[in-house]
Amino acid sequence: MKAERTKPSVLVALRERESFLRHFKRQGDRATLFVPGYAHLVSGCDVEIEIAFSEPPMTFASRGVVRW
């Protein structure tokens, strides 16, 4: 039986929507979210992303691939 590897998790804690938009860029049918501070992740690595806003409080889950 092959063990399934857990994807690294990335937390993006932001104050409000405008903070998110400063880090987000749409490129055709794809989108980029720049998340500083995760230098240990290898390019091409699949990640689970948790985007948490404090104003108003809400959290979103997503998936991504490290590209930098």
C-alpha cells in the first residue's frame, strides 16, 4: 500500500480585501498569489492554501503550485 503524502500548508493572513488584491494577479485562465516567507518550499510543489481575512473575519481554502 502506497502512503499518500501530505501537501505543505501555506497560511495567508490578511487584514482586508485590498491586502489580498495587492498579492493577487490574474494571468489568463490562471491566477498568481504572491506569498512571501515560504522559501523552504520547492518550485513545482503542490500546496494547500488557507487565506484568512481579519476584517470581516472569514477564511477560504484553496490549492496551488509553487512557481518561484
